[in-house]
Amino acid sequence: MEFILIKPFKFKQFTINQDRCAMKIGTDGVLLGAWTSIKTNPFSVLDIGAGTGIVGLMLAQRSQAQLIDAIEIDDEAYEQCVENFEQSPWGDRLFCYHASLDEFNAEIEDQYDLIVSNPPFYSEDYKTENKQRDLARFADAMPFNHLLKSASNLLSEDGVFSVIIPISEELNFIDLASKVNLYPNKILRVKGNPTSEVKRSLLAFSFNKTDIETSELIIETDRHQYTPEYIALTKEFYLKM
């Protein structure tokens, strides 16, 4: 049996151990953690489906939020998230619950000023032999309508729900959100390079209907030649930015 050593991922102010998580550090989580607005100065934050804890850690670095909770259903990912939280400079503000979204929603009476999620979104066709990875990556583990209903229930009256999804799901997700009175206020569409198609959509929802502020982000002009916009968004985190 061959063991592959998965190194910790070092950011400027914290380190992520990821050897026990099915979903490793990727651009999606970093984009969500960097793009999510903290202009409302949230006191409380919830990360639904925390994985390594990357998004919660980024928001701890960026904000003054005093309570940053996360939920993670997978045993190994939960333990790793706790480890990453505890060894960070903000361990006293970060807490991970080992629970399903259903369990958490049923038991928690508090509401959050900011909710974030990088939900699983690969379809049935892509299932593999690795059940842990499948759980982290597949939408049937956390259907969008279920995620939105829970977010609507857990979000404070003036709160913001921020999410990253495939561009192919954007219209469907917005439609589902409207059914629980959540409306998009900001949308960022992301493409890998100037000639590639848009792959991801970052959306910020609230209970208030407003004009939607839309923008586009290109990550790189060539391999590892990052755009000024992407550098500006992520330079507080990546070591080499």
C-alpha cells in the first residue's frame, strides 16, 4: 500500500492540516472566504459544511466576529477542523459542531449575522469508490433546497448568506432561495482565464430585495500569472501573493 504525504497548507497567518479531509484546500473555499462581505460587522458567523475549516479561519482573520461556528458531518473532517481551529491565533472565537445540518437546525435557537457555505455539488454521475470524498462532494448529502431552508431559519433578520456554486446551478439556486424569502444582492462570476467559460458563481443573499450588484473575476492570464483583481482579493492569505 502506498501512502501519499499530504503537506499542511500554510497561509500568512494560519496553517491548515488537510491529510484527513476528503476535500483539500482549493480555490473555491479561498474565494468564498476572501469575497464574503463583512461590511455589516457580523458578531456571529456560521460555516455550513466546514471541511478543513478554511472559510471560518479566513473570516476570523478578516473580521471582528466574536462567535464563529462551523458544522461538519464527516468524522475525520470534523476532527481535523477542530485541530485547525485550536492551533490558529483565533481558537477562542472558533467552534466546530459534529452534526448534520438537520440536527444543528433542530437544536440551535440562535441566529447568525453571517452564514457561509461551500456546499457539495457534484452529481450522481461522478460517484467514486471513496465514500468520504463522495460525501464531501455530492449534492445529495446536502440538497440545495435543504441548505437554503436551514440558512433562512438560522439567519438573523439583517443577516447575509454567502455561497459558492457552479455557474450551471445559479438560476436554479436563486429560484430555490426566493421560496424561502432569500434574495441575491451580490453576484461574482469566476473564470479561470480570459478565454475559459465562467465556472463558479459566488452569491450573497439577504431577506431584502435590492438591485443585484454583479461582477466578474478572472483568476489568471497564464499559468500562475494571476490577475491584479485575484491578487487583491487573496493577498492577505496566500504566502506568495
